[in-house]
Amino acid sequence: MSSPSPLPLLLALVAAQDPPPPADAPPAAADEEAPDPDDATSFERSPFAFDREWAFDKKEERRIRKLEREVVEGADGRFRLSETNWKVDTYGSARLAAELGVYLEAFEESVLERFDAKRQFAECPTLKVFASRAAFQEAAPMRSGASLSYEAIPEPKGRSRHRIKILDNHLYTYVEENDDPAFTDLNLPAIRAEAAKAVVIGMVGRPHVAAWFEQGTAEWFRSWDVHAPGKEAFARRSAASPGRAAIVAHLGSARSDWTPPLDRLLRLNENSWEGQPLSSTVSNDAWAEAVIDVLLTDRRAKRLRDELLDELTKEGLSGTGILILQDGLARALEKAWSAHVDSFRDDAKGAGG
């Protein structure tokens, strides 16, 4: 195995030469740009009812009150909390900093529970909340409602199992025109999506994660209600998921029943993910979310999920940033994916009827 490069890695891998779209793919998207679900200027900051109605339970409230006393207010008027797994750096109030710390801990625990996995990295990102879009974009240029920055360099061989040292590890977001924001004023769906990416990185123990797995997990947990019990949580997530709604609408359209070949989706790397949409009506993120939905909701897929996680934690990525699946694992995932898409078709028929 070649020695790792000493240069910083910014969650971006070398671009792959992707083949042209399959002949049966639908036409390219029109010039009209789809709205960005993370953009707090074009969407409600909390578009899901369970976010707007969020209330911490008694146990969480006790922890929040305790953590408020640990929050440090700096000379710059910002409130910083370092007593939780997720550090917080926000404007507004000590209460908001404590609430965010407690929420992110609960969210991470829920993600790891869904995957039946543990965190391999000790560090979680620092959530930084800005008071304006301009300040946010200065820290996280070219992004919208939330952004994850994760810079790492390889350590000398033998120092660590994964030989990675984290240099910069931040999750950024903002609340516009609000001097004293409440917890529910934040763009919680966008925060969950970016936080899920951070959990995935910590879960597999390295910053190089297959694009479909990272983006699909982010979209799956965008609609996740941490408080909802059991089956209700999955039902709420499905009902609230923009990606699922887009696929059902696409499959119910008289113009197209087309779905992208799974191997095509899995072969897109981070650099080609945004620039090569596989469908004109459904984003790559939504198709990837459907694959994650297979892994997290189909009881028969538990063994498949465990094997995939095992591959992700190994040196399973090619030099182009693509997870190379063994033939048996690829066939099993393809079979589960096909059955899952058929269930979406049934939903589309039901909606049409």
C-alpha cells in the first residue's frame, strides 16, 4: 500500500472519468433551477411540523439547565459550550448553546443506533451559528443553509489505526435578522443533514466516504424526528421526506417510470455528484436516500448493512473515490434496491388512484 499524501484532504477526491449516461436515461433537466432545501431564504427554516413544535423532555431540560452554567460568554458576545460531545459556538444566549449541544448529542446517538454502529473518531464538529447569511457565507462560501467543513491530514504510519488527524472540524449555519433566536428558529433539517455527514465520517473512522452513502444518509436523516418512538419515527420520516415524495411523483408520472441503474449511482464520486444528475426530475441525493432507506428499514437488509459498513471502514475506496463492492454484496444490494423501488411504484399507483 502506498504511503498517504501529507497534503490536507478536504473531503474531495480526485475526479473520476464517468461514462456517459445510459441510453434510456431521461432527458437532462431544464434550465429552471430547483429550490435548495437548505436555503433558509427560500424555505421555512423548520419546514416539518415536528420541528416547529419541538419541546425538550424533562431529562433533556435538566441537562440543559446544568449546561447553561458551563457556557462561556466571550468578549465578542458569543456563547461557547465545550462540555458536550458536540461543541457549540453561537450568538444569542447560553440557553441556545446548551439546547444545541443536547440536541446534537441526541441526534448522533439516534443515527448510530439506526446503523447499529459506534463512533471511531473522538472528535465531533463544533457547530457555529452566525447572525446573518453574509457572515455564514464568509465562513462557508458558496453554501446555503448549513455546511460541514472537515479538513484532515494523515498521521505518520503507526500512530493511529486510521492515521488521520483532524485539523478543521466545523458545522456552520445561520439565523437571519433575529437578535435572540430560539432553538426552533434554526434550520434544523439542514443542520441534521450536515450533522449526519459528520456522524458518518466518525462512524467509518475516516473522511473519505462514498458519495452515495454520505449524501444518502444526510438526506435520510434530514426528515428524522429524534423524539418519535419506534414505527412512528419511520412513518413521520417517510411522510416528511422531500426525496421520497419526488421519487413517488416521478414514478407516478405518465411520462416516465425510469429509475437509474444502481451501479451508475454508486459509481458517482463527490466531484461528479452534483454535476451529473441521473434524472431530470429526481436529484441524485434523493436516489441515494432511497438506497439508505433500504438499509435502514428493510429487516432483511441488516446483514447487508453490516457488510457495507465493514467495507466502508476498510480501504474500500478506489483512487477515484468510489466504493468498490464485492460481487456478492453488489448483487444483494441491487436485489434489495429493486424491491424497494417497486414499493415506491406501489405508492405512486396508490396516489394516482
